[in-house]
Amino acid sequence: MPIAASQVFDFLERHGIGSVDRHEIALAAFGAVRRSLRQIVVKLREPEDQEALETSDQLRSLLSEWLTVPVAFDSTMVDAMRDLLGGVEAVHTRWGNDIATLYDTAIHAAEGLKSIENPVREKLRAVIRELRSQSHAIKIFCHRRARPHFESLFIPPVDLPLSEDMFLHSVKDYRETGLFDVLIKVGPLRSRGWGSAPDALLTAPRFRTLVQIVWSGCSDEPDFGYDPVTPPENAAAGNGAGMVAAATTGHSPMKWNMRVIRSGEDPGATSGYVAEADELRIFRELNQSREKRSAVLVQIVGEHGILYPPHSQVFSFDAEVASGEAIDRRIPGQTLVEGMFVIMQQLGDVDLGGVRAEQGHYSQIWKERLAHEYQADAAGLISRLRAAGLRLMHLGAAVQHWRRPPSTVIHAPQQLKHFRILLDVLGLGGDEADRLKMAPFWHLAWNEVRRSRGEAIHAGFQEHEIIEEQLLAILSSIMPQIREKAVVSEGFIQEIPASYGIEGRFFFFKVLGIEEGFSAPETELKALRAISVIEQWRD
Amino acid sequence: MLLFSEANQEWRPIPGWVEFLIRLGFDWPGCASGQRKIALISMPGDSAAAGLIALGVLIRDLGNPYATDVAGHYDALLRFARQYLENCRKCRERCDVEVGRCGYSAEATGRVREKGGRLYEISDRTDFRTRRLALRLERKSLTWWPDPEKATDWRIDGEPPVQLNHIEGVLTVHAYQQIVGSAQFISENLSSSYSGLCFAGRTAGETATFKACASIQFRDGNDEYRLPNLLTIHGWAGSNVISRMTFFNSRNEQLDRRASAPAMIVADGDACFLKVLGRSEFQRSDVIGVIHRTMDRDHLEVVGNRMLGLRQWYAEDSETLGQIAHAPRGISISILRKRIP
């Protein structure tokens, strides 16, 4: 339940002016990684080449994470870059000298970082220890996936671990939290994308002090702390230097005093170290120039999610509603909230290329082959995949993921191009037609994957209101079974009873979180995707 | 002294933010200028702020001699009868006015209730030319011809009584007087319903709106008053009491009674505010929208852009803003007034 408004007003009255302690950290070696990767990201945008764009997106995602999450400086940084681009020679052959030189610089700088601790982590640990010693009530605002990086800072018995209630991951968490002393945030204040946070941190504070730890050059969004009441002429003022949010004639604005504490290497004093640019801002501008639609992420179980265009009417189920309104069309973030279930349907008469494979039929074949090859020689398989052109970040982890047995979704590469490489390497990619179905194996298997991801819906099928009404009636009639399953499971399948004359099933996925701030191509919307894939569409 | 409690927490004097919101509603200027006003109020968290503003407007209207549905009630019954006899009785859509595209905002069931509680049906013998309404007891042939002078003895079934002649269901002035000391009251208004003020509830539905309002209560000595009862929304405080405001359910977009366009709407929440601004029947009404800032940026921007769009036709209303007390820290307000062409 949200905090009582009277408590909030009493708090604001008592603490008229809040404080922001902004720790800006500079490190030459990390600066070299940033600069090199940033330039590669920008250069890879220049050619009209899909592979270059995808690589650029993945690199952008990698660097954005390092700038907004307290990651450890260990071998995973270098591995992540190598997983994505391969060796320097391969980069030289594929992308040319410029990019290979930048890549080499990044790799060398990242190798050098392995011997030191990330100063952001150091600062974070010191700040939290000090606040704890003063018995301050602390909260940390971060993305759910960033949480392990914070937790790894405090290992018992040296330190008490960070408790679950110290973390805030969404605007809903923030809305429902009580009052506390200090909020900790890593990365700049941004309303969308990597390291994003609710504007309410500044316009509706529940704390006295904001401790912000940022890499040098990463600036806050100028209009962070947005209030729709603010007249347009004042809107640009935002937080800015004065950190006065939303000043207008009709109210007393929140006031913030900001203190900037700089630490690390002084760019002016270190040879070859120039002042940092704001990569997050640059990436955002790059991203906006491509044809994408803004989207809302509905995160579901199993590290998967679905991107919807804003204000989509999503077919969903609310177990807490007793009446006939339990199944309804709801708007993510507005009427569709955490704890409800999104419903996707897979209908027998939706034909994607003449294929009518049962779910899991083809996947059993290629997954068995994959498991066999992986057990026999995992490293060899990965290098063969890479040599065949499957250059994915964390390829090893991806292969392990694809080996998992089908659940409500068939775990497989996200792109047809990658899927075909996988089948080719497994020796299943031939174009010879299936004897019964008269279609190549890869085609049948890919359609099976697509169907498991609910892409029938994406193909516009859901637009047919008449069928939707029919489905609504079916769902209402099997409500007791749905309710039973919803109590015990976060994701389940409900078959359509044969008596209805429609062959198919419904997939129910519990909503674990809803997040805005994504821009994705049209083809990525309304389809089930792994969160690791969706991350690249963050603004 | 009147005490206040929120979410069952301890009793305390009325806090500044509550007093401010009630006064804002109470001091909201009438529509003498003829220029529509739209206000947006943003709060630092979710609250019953919209209900408190609506309470202030309700108290203001209790002192307004024109704030009553009594005068036009016989006409309202005739309109209801005409819609029933000429449209709804024959309509095959039971009842979705959007699907039927009939131009009405709700179905006319043809059922009318007498003050004693008996149910009647509009009769075919109603004569619109001579303005004679004919009613008959359900399933009986006996016809009644209500006297227009005593039209308030009848009410459309499912709606609040228009005027009460007995004590039960009549508002007591005490609580309202305690809440706004300077308020004036007209005794007739305490026993008659009014639909010129509309409370538009959250898109999460009527129950969610009721729950938010129910978190607020006042106490004077041994008497306790919950906000939903003070708001007199039909069905929130019993069906046989008068109602001084209509309720617009923004989830299903239905008004709780057949009423002409309200003079003033208080909208609870961003989505509700946007819906109210978009509805054709509310285009002449003053609107006060209440949102909270603990929302995602996209939702905040949709509201901000809507306000920005309005500025083409509306200007900042510093005059009205000047009449309102200074807002407590954490509340921000913007008021726009329609430009004179």
C-alpha cells in the first residue's frame, strides 16, 4: 500500500531542502575502454549493413551497462567484447583497420583493469559502510538485473549483506516505499533507458539525501524531475545546475542543494587522458535516428519479456478480480500491473507457412543434436559456430540456454540467420524437404520456434475482434481451471477444450515487472523474447 | 475541534494539504465569466486529493440556490419517457449505446420509482404534446398521471431521490460547517439532489476510487464522518439519500445517472483526466484534474503534452490562481482559462 499522503507532506514540511551528493569518478584506463567502444559503436552505424548495426547495438548495450551498473573489473569485460567481436585479426578482416585499432585499444585497456577494483564499487562500499555506521535508513535504486552487482559488494562476515528491502527497482516500488534517509543511485539521472529512475526521485522525494555515484562525463538528463504541471517555458529548467524541479506559479517547488565530489584521475593531469564524453546521451541520439517505436516492457517468468507499443490493450487476467472482468484488455503500467497475467494465444488455424508441427516436435530433434555436440566438445562447437558467423555476445551462455528443454517457449536463437547457422553447424540445415511436409527442416523448426513465441499474434491475428470476443467467451467458461493454475504457477498453458471447435491453447505469463524506456523495431513488438535480447532496445 | 485521520492513523488536526485542497474546491470561482477553466494539480503521491477537492466544491454548492435538480425534474422525467417509448423499448441492443449509436448516453429502462418505493413503468398513454406523463404499476393496467407540481415524488429507478420531504436521507449541515467554517447553506439544498458537479473516478474502477476516499475521515467529538459519506455519491452512502454530485466511472465511461452536462468535474488520476477532456459531453465543463508524480515518465508526458496542446486555445489563468491560497510544498497547480475569440 502506498504511504499515507499526510506522512509525505509532514516529511516535506520538515525537510524543505534536500541534498544531492554527486560523486564523479574518473579513471584513465576505463576512459580508454569507453572512448574506443563509443567510436566503434558510432562507426558501425555508418554502413547500411544489418550485421554492423546489430553489433553496434550490442556493444552499445555492453558499454551502457558498464556505465550504469557497479560491475566488477574482471575477465568478463574482455570476454564480453571477444564474444561479440572475436579476435582483433577477425575484426580487422571484417571491419577494417580503424575499428580493429580501436578494438585493440579497448581490449588492452580492459585487460589492464583486471588488476584493480572498479572505483565505483569502492566508493559505493565506502558510502554504504559509512551510512550504516551512522544508522541511516538506506535504499538503493537500480535495475533488477543490476542487483547482484550491488549484493556482491558486501560479503559476510566482513559486512552485513544488503537486505532485500533496501532495493527499489521500479516506480511502483518507489511509490509504495516508506520514508527513509538516503537513496543511493549509480549512474546519471535519466528518465528512460540504462540506469533510468522515476522523475519522482526529485519531484516527490521520500528521502533527505540522494547519493549519486557516476562516471565522469555522464550527465543527468536536463529535464529529469519532470512535472506535467510545469509551464513549457520553465520545463527546460528541470533539475539542471540549480536542481530546482518544476518551478511554477502555483506551488512551492522541491529544492535541492547539490555537492559534487570528484575523485580518481584528473583528465588534465594524466597524459593521453581527455575529458570524457557522455556516451549515454550520444547513444540515445544515435538510437533515435533509426526507425523504431517506443515500447513498454512486460517482464515475465524465465527471464523473458514482451515489448508492447505504449497504451497497447493487452489481453490479460487478474486473479484478484472475482467478477467477469478478470479477463480484460489492459494497458501496461496503467491497468495491467505486476501480479496479473498476460495471455497469448496459439491457434490451430493460424498457419505460418503451411506448417502444423506440434509444439516441441522439431525442437526435440535439434536440441538432442545440440546437447550431444555440446557434451562431446563444447569449446569446439562454440568456435565452429563463431567461425560460421554466429558472433553473439556470451555465445557460450547462449548455447547453454538453447539446450534447455522447451517450456512455454522454445529456447532458440532470436534471429533466423543465427538459427540457420546453428542448424548448419549441427548438420541439420540442409535444404532437402521433409518427406511428409515438403518443407526444409530449418523452415519447419523455425516456424515451430516462432509459434512458441506467440508470433501468430504479432502477425496481426489479434486484431480480429470477432475471434477475440470468441476467445473471451471461451476463457470465461474455463475460468475455474485458470484460477486454479494461477494460484500455483507463474506461467502455464491452458488448452482450448475440443468442444469449442477451435484448436489451440492459451499461454498465461505472470507479470513480474513493467518498464518503460525502450525503442524497438516493429518486428520486435508483441513477441516473446529473452530479456538479454530485449536489453539492446533500451533507450 | 474537527480532527482528521488518514488510513486509520492517529487523529490529528486537519493538516495543511487537506485544508488547502478543500478550500481550493470551495473557492473555485463559478462560471459567471463563461470561460471554461481547466486545472491540473500534481501531488507528491497517491491520495484522496480529488475527493477532498470535490468535497470543497460540494460545500460551496450547498450555498448556491441554483444548485438543485428540483426545477427541471419533470422535464427530465418526460425526456426519460420519450427515450424509452421512442427508442430503448424497441432497440435490439440491450444495452450498449456505443453499439446502438443512438445518440443517448445510457439506456432508458422505462422504470420509475415512487417515493414510497413502488415501481412503475412508463405507459404508452404518455402524451408529449400536452406534457402529460402516464405511469402504470408493473404488470397492472391501472394508469397514474403524476402531477408536475409533485414530480419530485418520483424518481428514475436506480437514481437518487431528487428531493426528500422526510428527515431520513437529508444532509446534516454540522460536518460541512465544521470543515469550511465560512460556508453558507441553503436548507432546500440539504434535501435535494444536484448533478451539476461530477466526480470522475479512477480508471481502476469505482471500488478503487471509493477505497481511496474511504481512507479519509473526520471526527468531531463522538461523531465520525468518512469522506465517501460526505461526498454523497449515489450508492456510497445508501440508495435512499440525496446525492449532491454525479459519479463518472472512467473505467466503463458511464455516469451514475441521467444528467445534463455538469458545470464542474473533478477527475481523479491521469488517465481519468485525459478521458474527461476527450468526452464530448464535458466540453463545456470546468475540469480539475488531480494526478500524482510517482508515475513513469511516459504517463507524465502524456498529461503534460495534453496541457501543452490546450494552450493553443487556453491561456494561463493567473486571476483564478491568485484567488487560491498558497499551496503547501509538494503540490503544484496549473490553471488554464479558455481564450475569448
